[in-house]
Amino acid sequence: MGYGDAATLDPHDAYDSASGDQIENIYDTLYRYEGDGDGNAIIVPRLATGYTVSDDMLTYTFTLRDDVHFSNGDAMTAEDVVYSWERVNEYGAPESHVAWITQQNFDTDGLTYIDDTHFSVTLFQPYAGFVSTIAYTVGAIVNMDMCEANRVVTADDPATTDADESSDDWCHGWMDEAPLGAGTGAYVLDTWSREDKIILTPNWMHWDAGNFNINKFTEMTNVDESNTRLLAFTDGEADFGALNFEDLPNFCYIDANGNGEFDAGEDDALDDKPNIASKDGYICVYRESFTITLAALNLDPNDANEDPILNYDTDGDGVDDANVMANPNVRTAIAYAFDYDTARRTTYDNNLAPVYGPIPNGFLYDESQYEVFTYDLTYAESLLEDAGFIRQYDCAELANNNSVVVPVADRDGDECRLPSILRIMANEGNDYRIAMAAQIAQSLGSIGVATNGDAKPWAEYLDMYFTGTFEIRFSGWAPDYLDPDNYWSPFAASTEDVYGTGYNNPALDALLSAAKVSTVDSERLDLYSQAFELWVEDPNMIIIGQGNGIGAKHNDICSAPWAAIGSAHWFDYDKLPMVDGELVGSCS
């Protein structure tokens, strides 16, 4: 039981966690991440058995398993793999833009079918992290024959010479709901009631069925109300409940006196998280992640009709040619209007560690970053004032989409500084993002920046993201693959999605491009250090914290070792049987 429904079950146009949670169980990739039992994530083979690399480090030749079938019984071959990766690049993920992950490394011409169990891919340039990129869901393998049979291609009408009406959905309309035969994963989609629940049932054709108990079904129900999720988990109605941090003392405690038993008061505060203990009937585990909590700042916001909002003259010619969010001073002021300590310590109950740039703590080159942005409303206001954003607009008129300048003689100091209202996004069910959105709205309002926004259902939240109809969006980032580039590039490289912010800094692009392909540690460190110095002068997001905290489950749920990347693979979970009121076996 959780919150947030999948946007799509097409692995080649999905880039949100709710979609990924299902896709990782319905489809499979050549490699995937797993936990090694010591808190580390390692890459292990799935549909591939191995690969070789050419001397110039450009061509990877993969060997595939010969016993893999799609869920309808069709055999999977290298043709399906080549087709799948071609589909990613050619379809281009028009909604989510996730295709950047493959497009950065190779194009269709670089893919070569050899035989049923072998194919090769030639990269644009050497990249040591390549295999980790295709372990993400965008590298999932789909059924070529069924996709082609359901592909909708529309030819251009020669009678309308002023418009190109051609289109090619690359079977997205069919793949959107992961029909039988689409993937090779351990589960198939049984039911999807949008915004309500998803039911997965076993794929009896799955190649790895002998290594785990697949004789079960999995139901994910969307519940935005946290108390409902808590009650369902407590009563055993739900095995997992997307628990809020403040609910964890119901199941966990800190064994302060070391007697191995729960004593009164030991659940008052769970501050010593690495030494968490479990109450009877539950298993509580401290986990560190590489997930980043952030707020994206959109430089090119659209209005409700998806037309650009142009209200700022960048070159002084008297014509508005951009949005005020394109001004670095505005975004920097917003970054100084956020209360970082309150978010980390209070809102997230110390479940967010400070992190000061895109690279998370514990990654290579995290020393290239240091604290720059703090909560300082006086400085935030001075940045706006010095950049010419004085209190001059009638705030009431902004609500009517009118940028009315109040005559100097009539100003009383309560006017607004910016010519439009900033829309702040958070999603229903995520009480933490909602609280952070409220905090920054209040802070910005106190220095003359008008805002609005309420929590949106997940589908609407994603739609606003994809259409750019926001200025500030509270969100999170879980890595696609474990390399610093997977934070810097999607966050700030204009060749990538830049988290829907429209950000473009050519000097930063050059540094990040060089860092991506460098194989010299000292050189990469220097490049990321230079990138950080540029970015803090021209930020496109607020980096809030890095997730670490406690996971709680019932003591009859056995799971695979924790991996700080990817979604839960339900086929790696098992539920102990109950005989005569007693569990048979135990989980750790």
C-alpha cells in the first residue's frame, strides 16, 4: 500500500518511481543491481550471461541466455534486444525524456544483431559506466513481434503541405498497460484500476522461476491518506504501508540500555538510527540511500495552455523574451528562501542528511561540493532588490494574470516583486513535500514573491511536470545508475532532461561532458569542482538532503539484501507460513 500511481507501464517512456516499481517486476534487463548483504549495490547478470569489450573500449558484445521467454511463450532472442534499444532511441520517450540514458551513448546504427544469443553495441566514446546505464528500466527488453504488430504509424497527408501529420507511436499505445507477452519479467499485469490499484500475477514462463517462490500474486493499492496506510499495515492488511517517519515508533525503538528488550520511553525518539531495534512482530532496519530530495526551478514555465510565459526582458530592448525564472538572481534568491535545517531535522525527522550539490555523500568526488545555500531571507530579498526586482506589482492583479505596476506614489510596501505568481508543486500523499512547499511559499511571500499551489494527485503532478506548467516542483531523485554523471547530467546538462527545468549553461555543459568520459580520477574531481562553482552561481534546483532512515516490515516478510538503487523486486520477497499460530522459519 502506497501513494502515487504509475504514469505508464511502457519501460521506454517511464521515468517516475511509481511506474518503475511495476516495470521492474514485469520486464527484465540484461543486468540489474542487487544488494551484496553489506549495504553495497552490485551489478549482476539477468538476461545476459556476459559481455566482452573491444580494445578501443567502444564495442560491447553481449551473450544472452538461451532459455528466456516472453510471458506469452515467445522466445526472446538478440533481435528483441536490438529492437528494444532501437525503440528507445527512435521513439525518444516524448513524455518522460528518459531516452537520454541510451541516446548519450549510442544510436541505432551502433546496434548489430549477430545471432540469436549475441549482439553488439558500439558507443560514441568510451564510457566505463555503460553497463550500469542499461541496468535501468529504460534498458528493458520488449517483444519485437508483438510491438510491431501493434505499432501505429500515420503517414503525412500530401494534401496538407503546411503541416507534417506523420506519427509513429512505436506501439506505445499497446505497451502502455504491459499486455501479456510484452515482457520477460517474473510477473504479468492482471488488473490496473488507475489511481486505485495494480494487481500482478506470476509469469509462469519466467526463466528464473526455480530460484524463488513465484506462486503468489501482488497487489499495490494507492492510498494518499497516511493514517489509512498506517492502520492497514498495523492490522496486517498490508505487508508494506509506505509509513511516515512519525509512525515508526509504533514498530521500532532504540535499545538505549542494551538489554535487548523494549523498555518504556525507548521509542520516544529514534535519533540513533543505526542502532535501531525491532518491537515484537516487526523487523526494523537502518538504511542509507543515494536518493536526493530536491526542488526543481523551471526557467521556461508554460501557462495552462502550454504556451510560454514571457514576462522578462533579457536584453533591454523593451520586448519580453523570457520568463523571470531565467534570471539567475531570482533562482538564487529562491534557494536562500528555503529552510534547509527545518526540512532535514523536523519535517523529515532527521531522515535527511545534508548534501550540498548533485553528487550524494559517499560517492566519488563528493568532496567537490560544500555548503553554499542556507536559509537567509535577508540575503534572498537583497538579491532580488539589487537585480531590479523591486516591490511594484499589484499582487491582487497577479491572480488575474495581469502584471499591473502600481504608481510610485501609491505604493505602500506590500507590492509584489515579480510580474507573475510562482506555482509550487507537491503531490498528494507525500506529507513532507507538502510541508516543504508550504514553508517556501510562506518565506517567499514575506519578501514579496507571490506563490500558489496545492498538492496534486500523482497523475496531475506528472502532467504538470511533463508540460512545464510549474515554477517550483518538490521532487526526489533516485539514481538510474551509480555514477556521479547520473546526478550531474540529468540535473544540469542541457543535452539531457535537466529535470524539466529548461536549464542551459554551455560552460557547465562542457565541464560535465569532459567529466563523463574522463578516466583519470584527479581530472574528474577537478572538472566536477569547476562545475559546482559555476552551478552555485546559476542554480536550477534546490538540493535539500540525502535520504537515510529506517525501514519497517512484518517479521513474516523475508526480503533480499538492501540495494540503494532501483525498486523492490517482489519476486525476491517471501512470506513465511503460519502453522498453529506460529511462524515457520524466520527472516532477518
